[in-house]
Amino acid sequence: MPPPKIGGKAAPHSLNSRYTLGEEIGRGASGLVYKALNTQTGGMVAIKQVTLRGVSKEQLNLLQQEINLLKLLTNPYIVEYIESFNTKESLYIVMEFVENGSLSQIVKRFGRLNESLVGIYTLQVLEGLHFLHEQGVIHRDIKGANILISTGGKVKLADFGVATKLEAAGLDTQANSVVGTPYWMAPEIIQMSGFTTASDIWSVGCTAVVELISGAPPYFEMAPMSALFRIVHDSHPPVPDNISRQLNDFLLLCFKKDTAQRPNALRLKTHPWLTQPHDSAADAPPDAMAAAPAMPVEVWDPPTLSGADGYTSHPLPEHIKDVINPKEETIRAVEEIVAHNLSMQRSNQTPRGDGRGNTACYSGPSDSSAGGEAARASTITSLAQATAGARGDQRGTGGATAPGGHRRVHSTGSSSSSSSLGLAPGTGTGSSIYTDHPSRGMSGGAAPFLYRPSSTDRMPHASAASAAFGAPHLARRPKNLIGDAYLEEMVAAAAAAQQRLHHGRTSLDGHPHGGEVLNILIQFAERPDESLSTNYSDLLRRDAPVPRFAALLAQRLKTPWPSPSDSALEDASSSLDYSDPFSDLPPVSLKPTHTDEAATRQRELLRGHIQQLQKASQQKHEGVAIDACGKLLEIFSPDGPDGSMHPIAEGKEGSRANSISVSSERAGSRSGESRANEAAVFMSEHGMLPLVHMLSSSDSTRVNLKLLELLNAILQRGGVAVCETACLLGVIPAVLRFTEPHLPQGTRLEAARFIHTMCTRSVLTLQMFVACYGLPALVRLLLSPAESHELVLFSIDAMKSVLDMKGHSPRNDLCRTFVELGVLELLMHALHEINAKHPGHAERASEIFLLFSCADTVVKAQIATRLVLPGLIRVVERPHEFGPEVVLKLLRCIKHLCMGDASHMEALQRAKAVPTLVAMLKLTQAQAHAMSSWAEMRNVCVNALYLLCKISRSRQEEAAINGVLPPLQALIEQGSPLKQFALPIVCDIAKASKRARAELKHHRGVQFYLGLLATEFWQEAALDALLVWLLDEGAYVSKVMEGPQGVQALQGVMDCGNNSFVNMLEPLRQIVYNSAPVNRALGKLAGHAGVSPFVSSLVKRLRHQDALVRRLLLDIMTSLYEHHRSPKLLVERHRLKPVLTDIIENDPGVLVQNVASRLFRAFEAHDIL
């Protein structure tokens, strides 16, 4: 019993003649820990009190035997076990008292620890673990509370080994169940796939680093069940941000999901984080980190010349990497060359040499533009030659390479330091050393000799021909320079570049990789367009003729604007593609070019109606406005207003493509070429302005309806250009107000048609619609009468277009916005309403739900509510009513919810998702051969059930009761790829509950598990399931397992692979200990030699290098000996005495020696008797 308390503190309490209990110093799931005084020696000890409730005498004896073994372990890094004793109510374990308490208490008192101190503690923890693992002891409860610190700062591990025995005895937790604090648990413990020494390594990562540096273990902010789910399903726990690279690598090694890949304690002790000094932000005090200025450095990764902005990457060949990362002597040579070239350029002289024996390759005109080209050509060629010389020097002398690489660093020096490297003047303090290049020829200064543009400097429409021939950059020249003079200047620059490239090839012919060096250098010239993905090697291999002025002008007028991704050069004439990027857009203000009198009269009539509309807008005259709209509608819709609108598309095709195709068909079928330009004339005569003005200000229902009809007719006839221009004039906000639910149905329908057009016509109109806060209007359109579905159909099409928007659209933010507007409940109701008459749009609505389920946790949490989830489950329950495609998409939605937070799975369980998925699995199992969609539904069902039942006993039981076992067993027997998801569910059901095991018994579960013992990778799970079932229904399970099938299967455990063998020894030991029939069946002497095959295999395995394995094998041998009908014969037939003698004399493990000695003494006692 606990000591009485006085004033809130525990009063001294005499436990027995030796110990007096003092204050409580700790508590855990297995009991309380008190500070105590040894009244005989005067020393302080720690005593752990464990309540003996429901524990048999046999289990208590086993626990005390384990403690007596642990008393033999002595090491500076573990807490010493002194003794144990028990009363009628409690078990007391006496341990060494450590003064400073635990690491978790230290973190609470002093705050988070710096990385250096954590490393000191971690190394000592690994020392202690290495000793325990060598002795065959798994701690299995590593956490800050069990790592004690002495006064001198020495680490001592506490509570090792006993936790396992407490759990097995039922003092701590139920056997093979997941309870308690999960934050330090390894995933294999949560999944109950066997406990190994690797489990302690996982906990070291959680404790020694994450808990000590961050103040709490991973996932500590979550509920325990949510944390369990994340530990199992995440690739690794979250790692703190401000830690060193070595520590990050250390943590990722500790968090390997595969236990075979997780390093042991001995290997981790030699990790660089623990053996080498390191710098980390975690070591700096918070104030120092806050005060540290941010360095404006943009590091360039040399193997990649471009990134996510659409440009092609150029991996660098190994033999020319020194061009990009030059050596020190190369840099000095380049500085001299550049300074010489610049000085020659300023004096209008042509460089002939660099003073180092490198001859320049170009001599040309002395004007500023050509001089700049000459200096640049000389610089590039001289740099290439200097680099080649440096490579030769390295081969001859074996000099070391200094780390180079290009960086974009903000200069803090004067402009003179920049110019010494060939930089443009004016790059003084605060400027980048990579300055912007001039738009035309350079005079009075030079461009940077090596220019690598940043992502903001790159021009997306730079011409490949400009990069090839060194022409001035056209994207930056003013419009007034487009003319003959400019083209003549471009021709001169092209000729200079052609000559420069020719001389560059000539000068590098002697170098084995001269051409490649020159190609790389050209890409780092001063203009951004020259860093595009141009195939310079093709240009160097052929002599492209210099185009004439006429060819350049013709090409300028007819060549389309190039794509930034085009990397291959065409021939010389087709490469000069200086075309207008807006040449393909149809003009809005298109003027007639023919003299058709009827068309002319029609246009004059149109202008008159537009003037009438403008007058109505100014005078706010309702009748005039309606009359003008009616006359304009006769022009734009000769078949009547309704005839101009296309029907809403059904099926899988997107509404955008359907809308465009219908519009193009209607436009092509109109009589007379002038009809195609009516909308353009309407725009050019400023007809859209009064239309938008009246839509914004009119309160008349009749006028607004006519205006909307006219607007839709114009947009349908006008095409993309008219729609985009109308958006710029503010038509979208003017129309959005007509989507309110209280307005007449006809007005809302015309507004819905307009929104549908905006969202399906072009990406630009769609973006403008979203930017004008159009999403609430889409949600309002779902509020329509049950008898009219048109508004809902328009809304679904538009929402799908918004979520499918191309480009860098923030889909997750759009999903969040929709959810905040309450779209989920309305959309689910709409899906049920429109399914019968509009199955295509019902499928489109299910696609929207699938997109929502792929968003973040905030959106998923809104799906997993009682307002939405029951409707989703009802659709899945009726696949023949809603169709397989709709059901398949919503099944995927359920699977995505299962991959989110644990609360989402609890909501699914409340919504009866498990019975629904099981029923669907049974249905699809029978229909899978008929259609591929049914097979896909079966796959999704199995995946979702696997995620739902992963760590939840209640959901496992629910699945078993609803009949999940037969279809899963069929998948396993067929060898389906879904076997990897079905097997864990079947194995976990045995651990769920007595009711679930009753279902297993009905489907021959024991025989099924025994068969799995021969299946690679699943022996551990099957043996764990058999152990749990054996502990619950020993007689039934033992009866099956003692038969020939069971004995043969357990014999296979001894012969299986090494990793699986180690993990299966503990459950095998418990099976042999708890089932006398199975024990006798395994030890039965048979065959001509009269030996037990199981015992023979066991003796061979005693040579295993792992002390834990040897110890468990000796425990199994002890159980076999104690239950054998002829123990003396067993010892003689297998020659066990010499085996044990060798272990006692030579085994390095103290505990192994002790177990062997105890068994040997039993042999001798039996001989005497």
C-alpha cells in the first residue's frame, strides 16, 4: 500500500525491516516509484511498487526469476537491480537511486537542450543499449522518463527488461495490445509484428533527439490514437528544422521503417554526429539566432542550368566541370584576360593577346557594338584556353581543386572591384555582381563576362536564333527601333557572332574537348537568351550562312513565336523567329475588308441599335432598352434567344471542350462572312459599355433578363477574344449579382449560362471569373428548385473547370474556399437529385468530391461530417443505381479520408463505412470478371479496409462480424496482388476480440494461420495471431496445433530465415510455455534415431551470434525438458549436457550463462533422482 500523506507529501512509511518509503519520485503504467531509505546501510534506493491484481503465482515466480537475472547485470550506463520481494497485494522492485532524476524532468526544469549536450547524452544511451543487447535484453521502453542522470552527468537506463515481463504477466497491459503512451513506440510494436533490439533504436531517435531538442516526442500534439496512425503510415516522424546535417542523417537512420535496415547501437556510436564536431542552429541561443543577419546569397547548383520555370536542364560532363568550378590559377588568368580585354575595348583597340601567351581570336570594327562583341569573343575564347591550360597543369602536377562554383552574392564593395572581373560599371554597394545587360550594343562599358540569369531575369520568349548568332536582345528594345536600321545592325551582329564562333572552333581544335568547353561557355554569356536550351554543338558542326536582310524581314513577318522548351535549332533561315507574340490573336476591332453591300447595311443597322442601347443607358429608359435588346437579339440570334444556346454536355468530356466545339459549329454554319464579325463590330463600337452599365444599375427584371440574353448571345458568337475583352470591361461582377436565390428562375438561368461560358471558354476568362470572387455564385446556383436541374448542371460544370484550371492554380486553397462556402452538403444533395436524369453530371459531381478528398486535412475534416458522409455512404451502397464510375470515385474519396487523420476514420466508422465496404467487396468479388471498373472497385475496397482496420480493434471486429474473412481468404489463396493488404487484416482479426475469433473459428482460422507459417514475410504475424488465440482458447487451439500440420509448421519456424527467426522466437517461447500439449508434441522422440526434429534444430541454432536468441532458445529448451515425458532420454539422445557445458564456459553473455547453468543443474538433479 502507498505511504500515507501529510500536508500533500508522502509521510515516511516502513515497508519492512530494511526499507522505509519516502516521497513519490515517479509513476508509470506499471506502478509507482518511491525514494526509500535502506535502514541497514543508510543508503538511498528507488523502489517500484506494482499491484498484484489478477496475477497467478506461476506468473509472479517468472517475473521474480527475470528480476533475479537482471541483478546479474552490471554496467556504468544501466541502473542496478538490487532485489525484489512481494506482499499479498504488491510486488516491490528495489533499484539503484539516481540523484538528478530523469531527462524528461531536466527538460521541464531547464528547457530544451542544445545539440551538443544531446549528443553527449545520446552516446551514453547507446553505450547502455549496446550492453543490454549484447546480454540478450531488449529495453522496449526508451523515453526521457526512463533515462536517469547522476550528479556527474552520467546517463543510466532504468526500467529495462522488466516492462516486458510485467506486460506478459498482465501487470502492465494486456498481452499483445497497443495501449499506453504511443509517442515513443516503433511501428513494428504498434503493428505487433515482433519486438527486436531495433525497436529500442527507433525510441532513441524519438527520445534522445526529438524529445530533448524539441521539448516533446514526435506527434505529441496529437491524440494517442492519431499518433499511432501517423507513426505507422508516415515515412518517418517529423524531424526538427534547426538541426545539423549530421543529426538529420542520424535521425533518418533511427527512423528506418524496415528493422533490418535500422542500424544497431554499436554502429550508431560511430556516427559522425557523435564523433565529429558540428555546427547547428540548435546550439545557438534563441537571441543569437534572431540577431543573426540573413545573408543575401543565392547558391547555384552547377549540374542544373535551369529549374522549374520551364527551361531545359544541362548536366555537365565530368571532363569539363572545371570550367564551371574553375581552379584558382584559372580564376587568376581569367581576371587578367578580362581586365585586358576591357581596357582594349575602352580605347577602341582590338585585343591581340592576354599577356600569358593566349592570342585573341577576333579582330573587327572599332565601333562600340562590334567592340563589345569582340571583347566578349576574346574573353570566352581566352577563358577556354586558360581552362585547358589549367587542366594540363593539373595533370602534370596533381594540384588540388579549389571549390569554386558560381554564386549570386550581393556586393558590398566598390565598383572598381566589380570591374576588375569584367563587370559593368556601376555595380557598387548593394548591387548584384551579375548586373542586367543593356538592351543594345554596349558603349563605354562591358557586360558581365559570365552572366547566369536568375529566374526573374530570364525572358520566356527569347529567340533561339538570337542566342545562336549573338544578335541584340529584341525583347528589350523599344518599339520605335523596329526598322531597316535595326535589322541591318542585327545582320552585322550576326556576322560578327558567326566569325567569332568560327575562330573559337579554330582556337580550340587542339584541345580534346574544346568544342564542348566552348558550348558551355556560350551558355554563360552576357544575355539571358543565350542561356536557353540551344543545341550549340549543331551550330558549331555546320557552317550556317549569314542571312540577308530580305530573308530576315520575311522570317520576322511569318515565323511563329518560339516556345521556351524548343531546344533544337532549325536551319539558319528558320531559326530567326522574331515574330509578334500577339499575331495569332484575333483582333477585337476588326474592320470589314470586303464591299458586300448587304453586309455593310447590316453593320450600319448594328451601329444604330448600339446607339439606341447607349441612349437607353444614359436616359435609363426601360422601353428603349428592351426594344434595342430585342433588335440586337434578332441579329445575333436569328433563330430566337433560346436557339442560340447549346445544350449542356453529358458524359466524361469536359464542358469546356464541348462548349467550344458547339460554338465553332454554330459559327461555321452561319450564312455570310460578315456574321463572323458582328460581335467584333459590337465591341469596336463600344456596345459592351452600356450593356455592362445597365446590368450594374438596372433594377427592372424585364430589362435585366433581356440584357443577359443579349450578353450570352454576343459571347457565344464572339469567341474567345470577345469574352476576354468583355471581362476586362467588368462584365463579370455585373452579372454575378443575378445568381441570388430570391431572383426569378429565368434571370438566374441566364446568369448561369454566362458563368458557364466564362468558366469553359478560356483559361483567362476562368481566371478572371475566380478573381472577381465568382466562387460564391457557383455555390448559390446549387440552391435551385428540385424540378429544375439546369442551374445545378451549369454550376457543376463550372466548378469542375475551376478545380481543373491549368497552370499554377492554388487548388487546395480553392477547395478550402468552396468548403467554407458550404458547397459539400449542397453538392451531395445535388448528386442524389440529378443522378437519374443526368448521370454524366452525377459522375462529374463525384469527380469534384474526389478532388476535395485529395486536399488538406481541413477539407477532409469537412467531408467527414454528419452532413456529408452519410450521403456519400448511401451512394456507395447502391452501385447499380448510381453506376460503377460514380461509386468508384466516391470509394476513392473514402480511401483518401482513411489516409488522413484518425478522427476521419472514426467518423467513417460512425457512418457504417466498414459494413458498406465489406458488402461492396463481396459484390465486386463476384462481378470483377465482368468489367474493369468492378475490379478497380474491389481494389479500392481492400485498400480502404486495410487502412481502416490497421490499428483499430473495434473496426477489425466489425469487419469480421460483417463477413470480411471469406473474400479476403479467397484473395490470399488466389495469390492476388491484393494479398499484401488482405493478410494483415486477417492476421489482426485474431487479436481483435473473442467475437472476432469466433468468426475465425467458423472459417478454420487456426489451420489458415498454420499454413501462413510457411509463407515468407508473414510467419511473424501468423505466429503472433496463434499466440493470442492460444492464450484465449488454449484447449481449442492446442488441439489443432498438436497435430501433424501444427508440429510441421512450428518445426518450420526453426528452419526459416534469420530475420524472421529472431522475431518469432518470443511468441514461440510463449506458445511452448503456455501449451503443454504443443510442448509435448514438439519434444516427442520419433524416427529411427529416436530424436525430436524440433529439438535437433534448436540445438543447432544455439550457435547464433545474438545473445537474445541464445537466451530465448535456452528458455524453450527448459520448457521442453520440464514437460517431457522422458526428460532423461531427451537429454541423452540430443547430447544436451556437452552443449550446455560449452555455453557455461565460453558464452560471453552473463544471462545466457545463468540460464544454461540453471538448466544444467536441473539435469544433474534429475540424474540423482
